[in-house]
Amino acid sequence: MNMKYSVRIFVLISAMVLPFGFFTGCAANPSVVFDDSIPQEQTAWITTFDVGTIITYNGISVNWKDSHTLVSLTPKFIQIPAGDALLEWNIDSWDAGLSYRGKNLLVKITFEPQKKYFFRVGEDETRSGLWVYALDRDEKFTLTNKQLKRSYIGFSPFI
């Protein structure tokens, strides 16, 4: 194999693996705390990494977007009260070769306390929405197939 093809293979493999490399890190504290009067034990952490921007949370205007860089791929977490939440998203995502874009898309999700959540944009048989994954707050993201299967909690369609 000549050097030209070796470099291409390295770049191709890096392009496939790099987007998931951020999950090996683990944030010790959230970057944003929605309501600091709520005890941390009664909160959940969410990340918008590679999905888009949350523009409203339960009808309240917010601007939550993960501002990761190629140098720091650790996701930024947002601490919110556990329980039912209505999130309005501006979606700008690329996953499995497909591009997803949309504005003012609503999704309702129930968040458990002491969990951290991440999302993927996708479709089930008939609808578009978010695949929702949850881990214990102290657990590292590894994105192995085993962890993905175990952490998957459901599909939440856009409403």
C-alpha cells in the first residue's frame, strides 16, 4: 500500500471516529444551571452536542447550544429540573450520512433525576424526532454498542 492511500484511510477512519471521541470525556459540572435553587439531586443534565440549539425550555426563551471545538470535544451539559420538559429546538445535525435541519421543533421528554442525557436526530417508521439516551451522572460516555443499547430509553417524536 502506498503512502497516498494510507493517508486517505487514516483520514477516513479519523472522520468516522472523531465525532464520537467526545463521549470518552465526562463533565464534572454543568456549564449552564437553569435554576440554582433546585438541589442537584433533583436535576438532570442534558447536552445539545451535534443536535442543534434549544431555543425554549418549558416556554421560557433560552439559547442552549454546545460550543465544543475540535480541541475540546467534551460535551457541555445543562442542568435542568428533573421531570417533564417541553424543549423547542433548532436542529442542525448530521448523522449516518443524513443531514437534519429544522426550526421551532418541539419535543416532550421526561427527565429522571441524577441522569445525564444525550440525543441523536432520526426517524422511526413514520416520524422524525430524537432518540434519547440516558446514563448515570457519574458514568463515562463510551458509545460502545453495549452502552448504547443499555442507555437507550426511547424515541421522542417532534410534535
